[in-house]
Amino acid sequence: MHMKTTYTLFRRGETFYIQDRATGKQTSLRTKDETEARRLLEARNEAQRQPMLNLHLARAYLTASDPAFVERTWQTVMEQLQARGKDSSRQRYANVFKSSAFDGLRNKRLLETTADDFLAVFKDGKVSIVYFLKRLHNFAVNLGWLVVPMVAPYLWPKYEAKDRRGLTLAEHQSILAGEKKAEWKLFLELLWETGAAQSDAANFKAEDVDWQSRTITYFRAKTGCGRSSPSARHWKRRCSSCPRPVRFSRSCPRCQKATGQAVSAVAVTRPECLA
């Protein structure tokens, strides 16, 4: 198997130098002895040649057992991973993998991937990106598409959870005081009194409410598990006094705003504008 050498040898004055064929960079070998210079040249070329030789041999063996192996890219792994799970999970994977943080890996062959490619993604610094990259990596390992892990488990960045807290009653009342629309006030009170997630509360239906026992029963969108929450006595009166039917939506772009300093980091779902 003939492969072009990376470095060439030349002499300037009495000292021998090597030159990189690709970049043209010249480096002194710090010797005037031609025999020693040729040995150093061979050592440099061998250092470059051996990884390429191993890669060619690996391709030859793997092509025989799995023809698609040598051409498989990380985009293929992404497509396989986002084809699994619930609709919400598949959509979440699809949205995450569109991130520019994955552009360096997307069209790279698995066989040609190195740890440096993963370290470049780590520099993004976002917890969510590293989390989904790890799931992508482990998925490829479990499928047998990676012969060895690119990154050892203990070298993955560790997630450090930030302190979180709920709203205080004073903060809740402050937000209500600043809201003028009846439907939006009703939605905020619903979240406060039931403790429901925004998406779950936005999907509440009239039949979910038992007015006699004053409870709201629903299935969580995230887990599919049933949950029952007590509703306050004044809910029936407030709902009946609402000037128009209340319908909430997460898709209205005008409604994706944060309200109040206390929830400035939360993407609050506003009621859909019903004109």
C-alpha cells in the first residue's frame, strides 16, 4: 500500500530541515549529520503514517462485516435516536439536533471521529447540549456502531444543578395585580391553586372538573400518569363570570412572554388571543 509521506528533507547551509507537504511549514532537525537527519525524517513520517495505516486496515475489515459502517455519519445516529419514544420525545430530539453545536459532528463519519470532536462540542457549555450529546454517544455505543467510547464516562462534564424555588404568595399576588385580562388571571390562579404544569393546565377541559367534590383530575402530558388536584370553592363562580370561553394555547407567538421579575426565567404560556 503506497502512501505519500507527510514530510520531505532538505538542507539549508549545514543544518537539515523537514518540510510539511500540506502546509509548507519548515522545522529544523537541529543536526548536521545526514544519517541522523534521515532517521528523524523517517520517525516523523512513521508517526503520521501509522494512524492512517490503522484506519485503512480498520476500514477493510469493517467493510467486510458491515458495508454501511465506514460511511455511517452522526446524522444517521441522530435520525435513529429521534425515531424512538413518544411523539414529544421525538420532537424534542429533532429540535435539539438542529442546534449549530452539532454541526461539527453532523456529517462526520463515526469511524473518523475522535475525542477532540466531542471536546469541541463541550466548549458550547450548555447543559442541554452536553446531555443530548451523551445520549447520542451512548446510543451509538449500544448499537455497536462505535467500537470504543469516544469519551470515558468520568470525563463527561458534570451537571451542577442550580438552586430553584417556587413563587411566594406575595410574588403571585404581585403578578396578578399587574395583569388586566380576565382569562390570563384565571390561568395564573389555576397554576397557583393546582400546582399543574403549564402545558397540563392549558389542556384542562370542563369534564376534568368534578364540581361536587371540587377536584380536577387529569393525565400529565410528560409522564401519562393520572393526577388529582383540589379546586377552590370560588373556582366555579370565577369560571362562570368569565366574559368568554377560555382556551389556552402554547403555539401563539404573541403569548410566549415572561411576566414579572419573579418568573423572568420561565417561558410562561399566555392564553390564546381570541378575537
